[in-house]
Amino acid sequence: MPFYEFDLDVPAGTLDSAPASAQARLNKGVIAGVTVMIPRGVAGLVSSFVTRGGSQVWPTNPGGRFKGDETYIQWDDEYLLEDEPTTFLLRGYAPDAVYPHKITFRFEWFSLEEWEKRAAGPTLLTRIGRALGIRG
């Protein structure tokens, strides 16, 4: 599976009123999954989130933030990415941190053509028939 991976460097003392940011530019396609990797030592001091076009995308709830320590936050998605710009803004702040931290975002991505092929796969009845040894 193809992945895009981007790092967000959050300097110590970054205020929520002026979050650190990094652009994550992807090609048109479908984001099938997202992983946010928070390394050991962050101790919940970094809050991060993803926006696109000025609106928060992940976490889904407005004002929600990814936080943790040696934490992998992972989920499946079907985010259609076909309108320009195909860029997300990774954002984070750490007002109480003494050290800088790096949060990594990984996007599982498929081209529109690949995604359509996957979606047009065998129907449920066809798969059940194959499992029962029925060919047709």
C-alpha cells in the first residue's frame, strides 16, 4: 500500500494561539487510513490536529486534539481528495514543553483508479459462493 509520511516539528513553548505547522501535500486520490505517531517522551505535552481549507479534519470533533506518549493513533477512513488544493496543514502546540518534539503523520493513499477497482471487487454473494466452492 502506498503511504505518504510527514513530520510536524513542534518547538518547546509553542503557544496554541500560534501553533507550529507543516504542509502535507498529497496527490488526488482516496485516503484509506491515517496514523498519528507520538514518540516516547512527549508525555502529553504536544497537542496536534489536521486542517484543510481552514477547517479541522482530524480529530473529527472541532477543538479535539491528538495527545499521548509513545502512542500510535490509527484509523481507517475514506477521505476523497479530488479538489485542489490537495494539501493538509498539520498543526501542533506545546506551551508547557521544555524540549522540541516531532509528531509523525502517515496517510495510506490510493489513486482514484485503484480505489474504484477495490470498490468494484467481488460482491458479497460472489465471495460467499467462492468460500463454499461454488464457481459461476
